Amino acid sequence: MKIDKRKYNDNSREWNNTKVEERKLALKVTCQKILKLQEPITFSHIAKTMKLLYEKNITLSAQTISQTNIYRSICNDILNIDDIPEKKRKIENTSRIELSNELHKKKILISQLTRENKILRERIQKSNIPENTFSEYSINTRIDKVSIEIINILINELIKLGDFYIDRNGLIRETDGKIFISNQILELFNIKKEA
């Protein structure tokens, strides 16, 4: 069995020791600069700042700094990282995973709402309600209670979708602000917005 003599080579040991000393000195300078500029105190930010200061000559990853006792103790001596709670160390309160989960939930909600919107539009088309406003037609004074209930349900569904709203002028379309059904017609039908 061959013995690996590289670890016993004095030249490589000296080189490693000088590199460790250079990294320690660079880490001290970086930590002092972060403290002076009052930048965020995180291991990843220390690694990025060191990379900017020393370009590619001396670099340490955030994982190396946090897991190596020598480097972690240097950072702790200057910046007191271990005393700072984890929440204060983060620049933002939410992580990328939390943000992507929120985005996914919003996309699901949007798809459900568009599906409901499509179903309601199909119901409206099947009920043969003309798209023009009621003000263009002469309204019969004899109105069945069933038709009033249907109109009331349709108006409330339109309001729930967010396309329309009721104010003192009547039922208003949200997109262009035009009156869809006037207030007099709503009073004639005795239609009120559901709470």
C-alpha cells in the first residue's frame, strides 16, 4: 500500500498556513468594514463583501465561515453574530420559499376566481338576459317575484366578482365607470346589496 506523502511535505504545510493567515486577516478587515458601514450582519453578506474587496484572490463561502470555528470566532469577536437573534440577522422577514408559497396560493386563488367568473358568465348567457342596459327597454310595472329574485341574485353575483358595485347612482361597471342599471330601476325592482 502506497503512503501519501503530500501531507508531510513542508512546503504545502507552510503554504496552507500562510493562506489561513491571509484569510483570517481578510476576514477581520471585512468584518470591520461591515461594522463601520452598518451593513447587514449575515455570513452570506460577509462572504460577498470579502469577494468584492479581495476579488478572487481571497474568498470564503458563507458556509465555510459559519462552520469553521476559527473564522466564526473572528466574526463573533468583531460583529457579535451569536448574540443577534436569527430574525434580526435577515434583511427581510420572509424567505424565498415563503414568498414562492404565497405566490403559488395567489395563482390558485386567481384560477379559482376565473373559473367561477366563466361559470357565471355561462349562466348569464343561458338565461337569455340581453347585454344592453334595462333603461333602453320599457319596463313593465307588473313584475313577478321570481324575476325580481333572479335579478337580485345576478346583481349580487356580479358584485361578488368585483366587476360591478352599487352606489347612489345605481349599479356601476368597475372597468369604465358607466352606469349599468340606474338607481330608479333598482328601486323599482326593490334590489339591495347583500351584506
